[in-house]
Amino acid sequence: MKLRMLRCLRHSKTHTHDLESTAVAAAATTTTTTPPPHTTEQIKQQCNDMQKKFQEPIKILLLGTAESGKTTIIKQMRILHINGYTNDERRDQIPEIYQNIHESVYQLVQHMTILGLEYQSCASRNSAAYIISLGETAPEYMDEEYCDHVMTLWNDLGIRTCFGRSNEFPLLDSTKYFLDNFERISDYDYIPSTEDILHSRKVTTGIHKITFRVKIPKTLGGGEQEFRMYDVGGQRDQRNKWIQAFEGIQAVLFLISCADFDQSLREDPLQNRLQEALNLFRGVWQNRFLASAGIIVFLNKQDIMERKIRTGTHIVDYFPEFEEFCNSPQAENYFDECDWTKKFIKQKLIDITQEPVKRPSRNKMDYSKRECYYHFTVATDTSCIRKVFNDVHQMILHEHMASVALL
């Protein structure tokens, strides 16, 4: 199913009639005489076809590089459509959050020496030695001694300087969030909040599926539609498994972390993360097995991208063509570097969709008429994802209406 999203989005704001009245109105525009006897039957058939469409599950595949936010989207679907997490399920997330915190502190301490940075005090040096002695695995419990060492390190100016240079080594995006909230998290009675769960990260391997149902507006007949969303690992060694999830996919949500412009891959320190994402998108766009699937791009981690720019990190240092882009004639004039950066990354994707296809699809699909749709997102922001997903759902509903000639 191809998603004609822009067209559908316009219709989502104007078509609020029920199915039969919509079809009748359409028929009325073609004649002023009494409808032939079979017109009512045609309308009923169209409505039946529409209901059958709504009963078919929508299969969506999440693709993108590692740490682009795919698993966070899965968590958001659970929060929005499957009643979130129980207290027991929240407690089950504690080891993962502890590991995220320990990994972050461990990486910072390791790279203090690598980057030639100095600690502010002897106490900080002692705390660093303690963390290193534990190795890369977090302790099962955060006792008072461990907590004191972590707090001492996070308050050290040397560690903060090291954090400011974290684009030079692999560090979790959630480092600042978890260490800023460490005192709360280290409490004996700690139960992870929804935001804590959204910020936690665990490497995805294999293929994971979440199934949920979304209500259909009463104006479109009511009921619910089933969604099946598939999450796959984004690391290079996991991508050979992607093809296993391609069959029957109606839409691809491709996630790109806009904050990755100044970082390198964990698995390849010589490759820029954003460039890797652009290369990967090209492969997905031109993949013949996904030729009939709608492509939606989430330009994710806008909050982290903006924070980097505000603190003096600039995309032009990693993509020199950014300067020429800013100086070229544009449809809009931007005065903010964040806006220019967003537009630049989006234009990179648009350019890829306009490239000649090296290996055309066997079904001879005309790629020049294929469209891609873009959303700027913050995957950890539930209100943002709720709005974006509602828009996507409306587009799918109206695509179904269009397919049975009700629009």
C-alpha cells in the first residue's frame, strides 16, 4: 500500500461524513436525475469494501541505524495504545537503567585519560578508580558507597569537560538525563517513571513485534484497526536479518537521529553516524522488496541536536557542503542555525529520493512518482509521538477510503 499522505492529510480535516453519506455526495455530483436502481447497491458494496480494509492489520516496519530511536517508538506505542507499564513491569526495567548509568560513568572515566583531562580533586580520582575496579557491569544494588562515588564524579569539572567532548567517543544519549536524576533513581524505593523507561536503552537484536489496536472515528464507521509494528536491530551485523520482516509491509518508518552529525559509529570509528544513516536510507528507498511500501521518515532527536548547536557544535565542521547550502537560493529564509540544520538534513534525504534507481523493482514501479514524508520528532516526547502517529493513522484511513472510491 502506498501512502498518499499529503493528499490524505488535507482530506482528514474536511471529510467528516459517514461512509454512506460521503459516497452519496460523490454520486450526486455526477448527475441531477434519479439514481439508477443499482446505485444503492454500489454504495453498500463500497462500504463493505471499506470495512474489510479496516479489518486488515497494518504492518509497519521500523528501520534506521542503531540508537536512532526505533525501540523508543515501540515503547511509545505501548504507552499510548496498550495502557503503558504496570509497577511490576517498571521494576523489571531497573537493571537496564542501572546498567545505562554505570556504562555512562564508566565510559566517561575511561576517556578522561584518553583525552588527557584532569580531575578536579583527589576524591574524584579515588572515585574514578573505584568505578574502573567494578568493570563494565553495573552492580546489582546501588549501595551508599557506589552512589557517593557516582555523585562525586558527576559533580567534577573534569568529568563535565569530558562529557562536553562525548562526540569523540561512544556515549549514551541518555547520560545527562540519568545522571541529573541519579539521586532520585538511587533511592531504595525507586520505581522507574515512564520518562525513565523511555530514556533507557538496550541493544536490539533480532526482530521484535508489538501488536496494538487503534480506534477508528465514528464518522468513518467506528471500530478498531489492528497495527503490527516490527523493530529490528540497527547495527551493521543485524541488518542482514531485515529482509525477514519485509513481506507484507505496508509502511516503513525510517528513523534518523539528527543529533548524530558530529559522531562516529560504535562499530566503525571512521564512519560518521549521520552519513551512515543517509547511506542506509538510500538502500531502503531503492530496495525492490519495499517498492510498494509507503516511506515515512522521522527526523528524530531534535532536542539533542538543538542542544549541541546551542553549545557551539556545528554541522558545517562535519558536512562542509552545509555552508554552500545556506548561501544558495532558498524558498524560505532562516535566521536560526537549528532551522537551517534541520532543512539541510531533510534536503539530503530529498536528494536521495531523486537519484536514479540503480536496480529498478521487478514490478517496474515509477520511482519518480513515489513520495516520501517527513516528520521532525523527539521520540522520548509522548505528546509529540501521539500527534505524529495520529496524523499517520488518519492518512492510512483516508488511503483506504480513496482505494474504494469514497474520496
